[in-house]
Amino acid sequence: MGQERMSGKERTLMSIRHEEPDRVPLNIWMFREDVQSRVIEQYGSLDRFYEELHIDVFMAITPPPNRQNQEFLEEQMTMQLEEITGSDFMDPDDPVVYQDVKELVAKYGADKCVLAHVWGVLEGAYSFLGVQETLTQFALWEPPMGALFQKLCDWSAHVARNVVELGIDVLHISGDAGSNNAMLVSPKAWRERIAPLDGSIVSAGRERGMPCSLHSCGYFRPILDDLIEMGIQMVHPLQQSAGMDLADVKKNWGDRLTIHGGLELRHYLPHASEEELVAHVRENVLTCKPGG
């Protein structure tokens, strides 16, 4: 790419402000150790890989709230809802919660954009109940589930306030709301039971001047206006295979929401030829770049 005029931090924050930087900011989140090993084998180190690809954005992950289940992405936890108490939550002031954030800010924070991932209430509940039981209890919506969601909100808002003080650039709330063809819960239920709580987590960042982003896989078009009202400024990743059309989102919300992602992971990355992938990336850039 030659000599660049802006730092990764500058071009990313410009994009969030809906200004056009010198080029589109780049991000890759590589959490699987087997993939990291293959990259290191080819490039010599992860940092060399990031330099070669001109990566601008790094994502720091905070642990899930359940102190007994820190590997829940690999093996779902199934506690009984009635058994969950405050003592089952990690201490939100435990330094372990902020280890990844501190490391990435120290290593890249001078000139790269560091996002800090914080758990929304629905995904936070997965660490206690697993996905199926969380969605079952959400549908029933009895007082114990409402109480758990409030505890999750308070915990994540506390974590959000803490990470903002560590020098991050963007608060990134993980709030999966969609499946491959519809929302996981109805828009009405999301607005009534999730939005006020995730909104409190967002407010913990926005009140301190922090840009806020939302991660949601799947289809969540019906709540884009609600996310803007909540204070979300950027959405990730926009899963096109689930009906999240980039051109549609850019046309109708692009002046208020920055699009982070958009590459089609279910078809293009695993199955497309190099020529098809290049064309896909070019189309996405041409669609999303104007106006930041």
C-alpha cells in the first residue's frame, strides 16, 4: 500500500464519524489457535501478518460473566435458573477481566483502534444457561429471568465503565439478535426486554464520550432504528446470507450507522474463487465507502 497518511486509529474513528479516510479501515479477528498457528508458520509472527495486511482495528475480549464457565463458546453451560446467584458472577473489578484489554491497548493503542468487547444481556445469559435454555426462559419470561437479565446488565455496565478508563477507542457490545432467516426473538420482545438493558450498557460508554458498536450475527433489520436511538453508532458484521443487504442498510441508515464487516462468510470466504472473492470485496467497498 506504500506510505500511509493516517494511522489505523485515525481512519477508523473518521469512519465512525461518517467521514471518508484515506482508505477503508481493516480488521481481522483471529481467535482460533489452529488458524493462528498456520498464520505464524507462513508469516513468522502474528504481528508480521498484521503489518502485511495493514490491519487497523484490534478487538479485546472481556470474559463472560459466569465465573464457573469461561470456555462457554466451546461447551455450553446449563445451570438451573433458580440456582444462579450474585456469587456465580465474576467480580467485575477482577484484573483478570481486563487482561486482554490492557495488553492490546499497551501493544497497539498508540496508533491502532482498539475495540473492547462487552457482553450484552442475551449473550451473557448463554454463559449460565446455554443458548436453548436462555431462549426458552426468555419466551416464558418469569421473574427469575428478568432478575438475571438485570444482574447481567449491571455487571456489563460496570465492566463497560472500567474498560473506557483503560484507553480503548470503541465500546463493542455483543448482542446477537438474529438467526439465519429471522430475529432470535420478536422485535417487540427485544424492545421491551433487551433494549432498555443493553441501552444501559451503551450509556455507560456514551456518557464517557465513547463511540459504541453492536455485534449481532443474523437478521436484525427491524431494530436498526432502535439501535440508533439506543446510541449505537456502528454495527457488525451484517450477515448478507441472513438478509442483511449492505446496499439497503447503507441507503437507509448509512448516515447514522457505520458498517463494520459485510464480507459474506458462509459462501464467499469458504467457497468462492479468488476472482469471486476480489469482486465481492470490491463491490462491498464501492457500496459502503461513500460518506464514511
